[in-house]
Amino acid sequence: MKAFTIAHYSKKGKLQLSEVAAPILQDNDVLVQVYATGVNLLDSKIRNGEFRLILPYKFPLILGHDVAGVVVKAGSKVRQFKVGDEVYSRPADHRVGTFAEFIAINENDVALKPKDISMEDAASIPLVGLTAWQALVEKANLKKGQKVFIQAGSGGVGTFAIQLAKHLGATVATTTSSANTALVKSLGADIVIDYKEQQFETILKDYDVVLNSQDSKTLEKSLSILKPGGKLISISGPPDPDFATAIGAPWYVRFIFKILSAGVRNKAKRLNVNFSFLFMRAEGKQLGEITTLINAGIIRPVIDKVFPFKETNEAMAYVESGRAKGKVVVKVK
């Protein structure tokens, strides 16, 4: 089958279109023919080697963390899906590889595709949807009447998280450029801050939750807008000791994460707020909950551009530019 691969970590290297062996199907796997795949900044960061302590991949490596497609074969122990099912998924770490014509995925990481959206729309959802769900529902336990600050509201995670937070009954503040104000308001944002003209930390206060996706300076400013007992959940780092423990990291990695996160954890403690790091995981049941919301019209996919499979490198470059509004998708079939 055809797939885009990397042979080693490289910040400037391009993916190589290669002919590779078809995936090996395990008993609990479904073999999915890839119709479309989402492109995420995570793909670039893994290519660059930024997550080699967390995810020590072997090479050659097929990147890609979002997929929508059709089940063409099922393992002997698969019970939830059958050949012909239209599905979508964020495959588990160490089993990624959606920049390809086929991928084998454990059935527990798969959900039925929402009914009335295209394969391209469906492929835009899994990683950002699960990130938002695990941050706002699982970690933050966001409730009706609470206030949440979602950074970068016009990005992939932001466009999904705004809609989910509004569904949960929260008041939502976000940052974006003036060009994207109408978009984030249409998704449900109540307070929109133009990050080029305004300082959010002078406008927002007494927030219950912050979803941080930006740099360390923005993270520290965000801690100050939380009320006592408030929660900041960061998807952009730094990793903390709890995360290292959760992934079973060796002692030296736990030590590194402890040092890296010491400053923000100490500041959070002084302010009587909570800091935690989230590296989202594959989870088919949660994706099934998201399917229900999409089928009900509560959440809609937001796509900026769809690239053909042969232009996967161009799609990666566009994501890296930071200009995308919503998600970037590659059409494989």
C-alpha cells in the first residue's frame, strides 16, 4: 500500500511517499480503508522529535492521528464492528499511521462515523474532539454556569472546545484575530478577545477553567485569571509528574518532567489553583459520545482546507503556518 513515511526525526525533512507492507491485523483489530485523514500539529512535533521521551517510535514511521474510512476486514475477536461499517478513530499511540491507504486499529479505539457528514468532515474530528472532551468533561468536569477560557478559538481544538463548552452550559471566552471573530461567535463564544490588540489577563477574572494551548508566557498569565480552586489544563506542556506516572515513564523522565513543570506548579500553588497537563489518548467510547452530539447537530466540524493525498506535505506545511481556521484534512480515497 502507499503511505507517507519518515526514516528519522527531522525538523526540516519531508514525508516520503513509499510503498509499504499492509498492516498486520490482530484479533481485536479492524482493518480500515482510509478515505480521509486529519492533519495535526502533533504530527509535526513527532516528526521533529519533540515527543521522543514520551513516544519513542521505531522507524520507518507512518504519521497521522485521525482517520475516517470503511472497515474492510475484522479480527477474529472483534464484536463491535463489521465489514462495510463507516467508522472514524484516533488510533492509539504507537499504532498511529493514518497517512496511508489502510490502517489496523483496535476496535476499542473506533466509533461509528456520524451519519450525515462527509468522510472529510469526520476525519477532522477525533483528535481535537477527544482532546476537548478529556480536558473539559473528564479533567475539568465543566458544569453549567461556570466560566471557561479557551485559547486560540479559531484553531482545531478551539473550534471544537467552544461548541462542547457551550453544550455543557458554560460561559466561554476565547482569543483570536479580528478576522476570525465572526467564526468563533458563530460557534458560541460569549467573550472574544483580539489577541493582537488586547491583553486577556486584564479583561478576564474569576474563571473556573482554562484550556491552555499556547506558550509558557500565556500559560502563566492564564493562571492569574482563575478563581481560587480553578483548573488550568494545558495541552501544550509542560508535562507534569502525574502525567509521567500515568504513562509509566522511567525515573529519569519523571525527574525531567518534575523539573520542567516546577515553575508553573509552584505558581499555581501560590495562587491556590490547579495545573495539569493533558496528552489525549485514544478512546472509542468517548468518540461515540461525540458522534451522538454531531448527529444531533450540537457540534459541527470546522474545516479550513482539504488537500489531495499526494499533497500531504503541503497540508503539513499549512498546519505549521498557524493560519488554519479549524482543521486541515487530506482526502486519501
